Amino acid sequence: MTDPTVPDALDRLRHDLGKAIVRQVTWLGSDPDPDELREALAADLLATRRSPAGAVGAVALFDGLRPALISLAGDEEWRRLDDAMGEVRAVVRVLERGAANGDDVARGVRAARAVAEACRALHRKHARG
Amino acid sequence: MRSTGNMPVGEILVVDDEDRTIDLCRRAIPEHRYRGPARSWREVERELDRRGDGVDLVLLDVVFDVPATDLLGATEDMSKGELEALRRRQGIEILGWLRRRWPELPVVLMTSREELPLGALSSGAAEEYTWFLDDDVVDAQSLRAQIDGILGARRGEEADGPVYWGRSLALRRLRRKLEVLARGRLPVVLLGPTGSGKSLVARHVVHARSGREGRFVAVDLSTIPKELCAAHLFGAVKGAYTGSVADRTGAFEAAHGGTLFLDELGNLSADAQKMLLQVLQEGTITRLGDMKERPVDVKLVVATNEDLSAKVADGAFRSDLYMRLNPATTVTLPALADRAPDWEPLLTFTLAQALARPYLQGLVADYREAAKLSPGKVEVVTGATVPAHRDGVLVLLFPEQSMRALGQHRWPGNLREFAMVAENAVLFALAEQVGLPPGERPDVVQVRPKLVRDLLHSDVGPPPTGEDGDEGGWRMPVFVRAHDTLNKVAVDCERQYFVALWKAHGGDFSRMAEVLLGDSAGARKVQLRFNQLGLKVRDLKERAR
């Protein structure tokens, strides 16, 4: 039987993390200016949710949701998400140092998109039964 | 508010507990104006109550991470899990509530349809005004295209034809009702004060949407002597009445297969009322003096600003005819003063029509030439901000005080009066500039508040009571337009003279006849000419008030 907290956590995972982690990067379209892309990626990863209460980054969001989704640990999509979040953590560290080059940005964008896709897939698979 | 071409940019309300959407929109789609973010349904309500019809579109997020006290649909006995679920679908709750208060307000739900829980939205009318993103996350170009598509379609709908509907929900509903009535067989009854657009609506909405291929025929019953009314409407055979020298086709036959618009229905003679009843009951007419019934297929539209029920009570209007004019098909057009939120777009709309007229186009061309401006479009701008120079764009600037003057006027003549004032304001503003040395911004022609106020209070001059001993007549100022034909100038002068006389003699047609014809018994002739000039006693009385 599904843990009752899982559907709620999956909704939050898809919306708060999966959608928000690619919002500004996607917003720029298919051929963005490199500086704008770096700025957008930084906003997506470091200030993934923004409200009057403050900004929360992608890593903190994911870590906050992970306990509620522990039952999915064996799922292939979850592993894919976990791997992609590993990439995100690495890029976040570079971004926080202000040292991201073009390759780091490209890697971060790929990782963010993989996170978005995995969140969506997990949601489809488990939240709707 | 700014206009792009002739259409204002969109006012978009962002409903989101985060700042990101509105920040992105402001940066990437700056041509629209954004309100918000409204972070809860209460803030949405506050914003829409304040701005009302000014909001063109709502961008609505789905998930709202807000305190339980700000959640729409939250109750005290809800568990933590239930509240969390409510936060996840708060956008849907807000959408449902919006639909009850503002059913036709366009809303873009900031998610893809496939990501919504099944059955989350009710089907039907609400969905007609609800859009989704193509994907869960979109790029700026896609969202811009979607917004422009929605706003463009909506404005195309509103700007269809010469009738101004504006953005108010009540008027859009009224328009839809008319479009439905246009297709039915029942007569349409148009009520509303003078100048509120009844004849435009009859022609450009009812007739245009009726699907009928016949003609649109309009008859103003106030201009037809009562004794000729029946013949005019239903036709007559030779010799049916004194002066009837040939068979005559009436308005009903002329409108066969089309639409007949009878304005000022209260003036219908008793005979004509009886014959109109025959048309409504049998679908046939009988020409005066004839025995033969002729079938007619006419969409009938009648208009009046009189209280017909009072006329029925007085015996001046047949009760059976009154009953036939079904209340369900009655549409009341509002007075202009009741459409206050619509001033700016109405001005833009009205001037777009006026600027298409040759005489104003000529004046604009003269001005451009004198000011050494290249050809291009004319843009109407209201408010305090003067836009930056753009090559070829001539700006007609209505400062805030000018707009305030327009908004504060009572407009007894309604849309007709508004169109005349707006057109004249532009005419005079341009004419004032021609011949003057160009200023710093020759591309901006300001319609000054004083000019607007003067026009609003000019009417047609004082009554001609000051006798000129030398000439044995009166002096009175007369308003005529540049480039009008001499015939039109003559009619305008005559009309203003009649109005001035009417005022000077307290509306007594016998006394007017004394002045005009030297015979007070000629009151009927004077009244007939008065009507032919398009003057209406009711209008003048309203203006006098």
C-alpha cells in the first residue's frame, strides 16, 4: 500500500523542483546568450522557489522531500533523479564560487533537465496510480 | 494607457505565490502591463474589484504555498494533509471561484492540461475562457504567442464592426443576447437613451448576424407624419389616399428577406399599429386601399426610449401589440455615463473611426507636411507620459485632465455626443497647430483640457435673442466643420438655428413658426422640418437639464 505522504510529496517534487529547476533556462528559448543562460541557470538552481519568505535552492528542496519519498528508493526513475541531483550539487558548488564556465553551465542545464524529466516521470508513475 | 496601433496593450494579472513568473514576464514580454503577483484569492478579489474590467487576462499558478488562512476552501477541521492537498490545487479552487464572479475573464493556467488531475476542471462555459500551457514549463516566445493570441481574438471579437462594446462583461453578454435574438424569428426590442447606439446595433449586430440576405431598411417614425405612416410602412395602391397617384411599395416589402428597423416606435399611428399587429400575427401585410394580403418575411427590430407601458395605459399604444413585443427579446442599451470604466478604449475606438474619414485624414496629412513628419500611423495616448519619438508615429495625447473632463461629463447625447466631441477635439487640436512654428515635439499633438472643456460646454450657442437693429435679425455663433460640403454646412447651420429658436421660445413650435414662416399656424410644418433635421425634442430637453 502506498504511503499516504507519497502522492503529496510527488506533487511537490514535480511542481516545486521539477518545474522550477528549468523555468528560467526554458524561458530563454532555444538559442540563448551564454551570459543570460548562466544567470538563468544560477537562478533556477540556487533560488528555485522564491517568495517573500525567501529563496530556496534545488538541493535544499530535494533534500527536504527525500525522506517522504524513501519508499521509492528502488525505483529506476528515482535513481535517475538521484544521479541527476548529484550533477546538480556539483554545478551548484561551482556556481556558488562564481567560477562556472561554459562547460559547467551546459552540464548544469543537462542535469536540471534530467531532474525535471525524472520528477515528471515519477509523478506519472506513482502519483496517479 | 498606451495603444499599439489602435489597440491597447494587455493588462495582465499574475496570480502566483512566487515572484518569478511576474519577473520573467516583465523582462521578456514587456509590451504588456502586469499587476500582482496576487498571492491569494483575497488579493485577486481586491485587484479585480479595484480594476474591474481593466484586466484583460489572468496568469494563474496552480500550487500556492501559503498559510491555511489564505487558502480558498480551507476549513478549521481540515487535517494537515488535507490542507496540503488544498495548496496543491489552490489554483483550481481560485479558477472555480473566478468563474463564478468573472465567468468570461480569460485565464491561462500555468501548467499543461495533462498535468492536471482528471476532472479537476468543470466542463462547459468555464473552459471556453481557460487556457493551458503547451508544456509544464514554457519559453517566453511561446507564452507571448499564447497571450497575444488570446488578447487578439478577444479584441477582434470586440472590435467587430462600428459598434463599440468595450470590455465590460455586461455589455459582452448583451451583445451575445443580441446575436442569439438576431437568428430567431421574434421581433427585437431595443431600449435605451438617445444616442446609445440603437440604430447601429440594429444594423451591425441584429441584421448582420441574422443570416438574412435581404436589405436592411430603417425608418425613423418620428420623421413621418402620422397620416402617412401606414402607407410608408405597408405600401398603398393608387388613390388610397389624397395625393396617392401611383402604387407604392412600403418599407415592409422593401425589407422582405431582410431586416426592418423601426425607430421611435411610440410615434406609430393607430392604423399602423393595427397593421403591424397583422404582420406579427400573420406574417402578411395589406397595402392601403388593397384587399390582397402579401406575405412578408422580415426580421423586425423596434426601438424606443419612451415608456410604452405608460402609453398603453393612456390608450396611445395598443395593448395587444405591446404584448406581442415580447419582453424576453427586449435589450436595453446603457447610457454612456454608466460605462465609466470604458473611457480610454472608447476614445481609441472612436478616434480610429474618425481618423478613417477623409476630411480628418486630409488634416492629418496637412499637419504632417507642415511639421515635416514622415507618413505613418496615428496613435492615441492618454495619461501623463509622453511616449518616446518613433519615426512616422503621430501621437494624439489626451492628458489626464482632458480625460478627467471627458469622464466627468454627463453625456446626455451618449455615444453620438461622445463621438462628436472626440472628433472635434482632434480636429481643433490639429487645426490649432497648423501654421504655428513646430515645437520641440511636433510628433505629439496635445488635446488640451481647455479645448475639451470648451467643446463639452459649447452646445450650439446661445439663443438668438439679441436683436440686431440694423439688419432686423439675430446674431448667433454657428459651428461648422472644415472641408464639409456646402450642402452639409447649410444643413448644420439650419439645425443649429432651429435648436437656438427652440430654446429661445421654450420649445413652442407655434412661436417658432411665427419667426420662421410669419404664421403661427405653421407649427406642424416647422415640427416636420425639425424632425427631418434629425432633431429630437427629448434630446434637447435632456441637454437643457
